[in-house]
Amino acid sequence: MNHLSLREKIGQLIVVGFAAPHMTDDAKRLIAEYKIGNVILFSHNVENKRQLRALCEELQQTISEHTGYPALISIDQEGGRVTRLPDEATNVPGAMAIASTGKPDNAYEAGRITARELRALGINFNLAPVLDINNNPLNPVINVRSYGDTAETVERFGVPMMKGLMDGGVLTAVKHFPGHGDTAVDSHLGLPVIEKTVEQLSELELKPFRAAIAAGAEGVMTSHILFPLIERDKVPATMSRTIVTDLLKKQLGYEGLVVSDCLEMDAIRKHYGTANGAVGALRAGVHLVFVSHSAELAIEAVNRIEQAVVEGELTEAELDEALEKVLYYKKKYGAIAPAELSVVGCDSHREAAEAMSRESICLLRGSLPIPTVRKGAGNTFFVGSHAYRTDQASSSVKKNVSFPAAMGEAFESSYAIVSIDPDDEEIERTLRQAEGFAHVVVGLYNGRENAGQLKLANRLIANGHQVTAVALGKPYDLELLEGEAYGLAAFEYTPLAIGSLIRVLSGEIEPTGRLPLTC
């Protein structure tokens, strides 16, 4: 470590991304000239499992050659709506769906399956699980990514997920410390504020993180949220020494790797600047900072950190403390053990994920038995919006995934795909299409934020149709239905969830999930 130049040290503390399924010229330059030693992958880096494995091998070789150390190759593979792996892989259900099964063993198995496939692909760092408590139903970015709205539920499922990932052989980062659940602002797009003291956080938000630390957590990701009752300087948790060093490290006794959320998110970039955010994070005690998209901003961050060290704003001792921690985990996880690519998407993994998904479907309105849809009977009409990217954390939309189209094909029934937020004219047109059908199945996808969806569903109920509404996102939508209707919660708009819903609506299986929410 002591033989490294200042730039080489800084390069080990930064994670970058690039927008292609192959190494771009910018990526090569960042590694060769700026000695960047770590990468984050997104859906735009992924075409198929063979391409992804080859890309990871090239990244490892290139970074090792130019820096002398293996790379941490990271990804957000939470499950559910935050999944970056290709369809060939096993994309497990998301957090709230897993919790609705009532089986913590499912969370562990979801983690183990995910880790095994990541290792086979060459990825050694999963930025998961989410340990935020979704105690604000209006939360725009966490919601179904959380296991529930109580500390007990999040601990009960989040810690086994973490253990499954670790036992499967990947580094993990529980997130988003000290808690992103009680916000109504997405930190990708704004700067959230939580008016709570440390004592108040200790009563709720910190409990899952304490449990994870006690269970051996090796990585913690910080949040870009202001806590003005804790940090007097107007900086978010990521840049707060009071929160990162005093609270997380000293008070909670955490000794592992601390990583930032992406410093290009608007909460940092617009209010502080990405490069200044990188310096602030390192001063706060963060070890590894993410500049996930822009090569220009990554270069700015390197230069700004160099300047901060030269001018004494950031000490080289602080830099070395972060470097020692990063290199420790590189030594532990950096060398990918040989693994057969056939494990990715193998039958046993897919069968396990499908079983979890089937067990996750909840009946929240009406009582058993729910209306059964018979193939080819012609008495059921399906309607719903197409999938869309609900927030910046979610994965890119797969255009071939359509709830109404999949249902229409499976049951040989009529269907209509409506806009995400249909206007009055589209609603009237859809109501005319539904005439003559006794039963209408409506797919709701975050209807609270897209009132036209709920207006359509409620008009269908008022017109005398027997309506079964399916929440493909937040289950809170079902509370806003007016009149008698059946309500199913699937938590996610994914092929896995749609497959489970087909089996439930056909009467093959019953919805046995239990909503992991108290409100």
C-alpha cells in the first residue's frame, strides 16, 4: 500500500460505470490514466450471461494490469424491480414479496441463489439488501424494495438475505444508512430531510442495521439525506462525520466497509457537486465512493480529492485508512473462484424463485375463493398499463413484459393496454371495450401516483363488473378502490410475478401471502 502514488490510492477508492455492454474508451482511460480500480454494472452493460462473464473477465484483467489489485465489480441485484441480470439468469422476487411469504428461509435462499449466479458471472459485490423500513407509504423510491414497515419485519428477512449473499460468496452492502424509509422525496431527484434525533432513529430505523452488524455485515451504504437534528452542518449522511464515523463506526461498533450511494444523484450533484461530495464523503469516513455514470465527473472527483490532500483539507492518513479497508475486501473477494456458467438460470434456482413468487401473492380485498378465469371462456376482460420505470433506482423496462397482454394470451381472452395515467377519453373508450364482460381484471401499477388508473378501476366497479384488481407495484393502491372488488398484491411488474398471477387467477393455486405491513 505504501508504494502507491497519491493518484493510485485515490483510484482504489472510486467506483465508476459506463453505458455499454463492452468496455468503452472512457472506461479504458479511467483505468489506465486515473487508476480507477472498481466498477458498477447496470442493465445497459448486460446483454446475456456469456457477454457479461466476458466483460467481467476483461474488467478484472484490465484493472489488475493497470492498478496491481483486483477489481470490486458491483451491481444492484436486489430482486424484484431492481434487477440488472439478463432473463437467462434467476431474478428472485423483491423484498416485500419475499416478506409476504412469511418465510425468512426464502430470504436466505434468495440471497444464496443471487450470490452463486453473480459469482459465476464474475461479479463480487452486490449492493443489497435494503434495510430501510418503509414507514412512509408515500415513499417514492423505497416502498416495495423494503421488507416491511416495522423494524422486526425488516430484521427478520433482511438479515437472512444478507447472510445468504455472504454464504454464496459475494461482498454485500446493506443500505441506506441510517434509513431512507421515512421520506417522501427520491434522493435521485432531490434532497430528502428527516427531522429525527439519534434517539428516535435508535427506536426504529437503526434496529435493522444493528442486527446486520451483529450478524457480521461487511458493507454498509450511506444515504443522501439531511438529518438536521443530528448533523448541524447542512450536509447529508454521506458527507456527515457525525453520522458515518461517530454514529455508525463508534456508537454502533461497525468495523466493515462503508460505501456511498452514487454521488451523481441530484441530492449530491445539484446541492454540493459530485467532486465536492466525494471529498466530503471521504472526510466523513466513507471508504469507497460511487461516481456511477459520467467519466468527466469521475475525473473531476479524482482531481478534487488530489487537491484536497495537497491542501490539507483531507489528510493522507484518512485516505490510507479508507485504502486499507478497500484492499482488505479486495483480497477477500477480488479473485473470482472458477464457477460453471451453467449455474446461472439453472433449473433448481428458477424453481426456487418461482416457488417464492407463488407464495408471495396476497389477497387483500374480498375472500376466498376468488373469481376463477377459465381459458377460452370469453367472459373475462384484462386491462392495465404497460410497464414503466417508476424511479431512478429501478431497472430499465423490458418492453416484452405486459400484464394485460400476458394474461390475454394465457387465457385466450380480450385485453387492452392503457396509458400509465389514462385521461377521461381513454377511460371512456376502455369502458366501452369492457362492455359485455362479467369479470374484469385490472392491473394497477402505482395508481396512487397515476390517478387515471384508479379512476378506471372504480368506474368499472361502479358499472357493475365483477372486478379483480392486481397491485403490480405498491399494495397501497388497493386501499383506494371504491366499492366491492377483489384485490391481489403481487408487488412487482415482472415475468416472475405475472407467471404466479396466471396460476392464481386460473384457480391452480390460492393466494397464501400475508402483507408485511401494519398500515
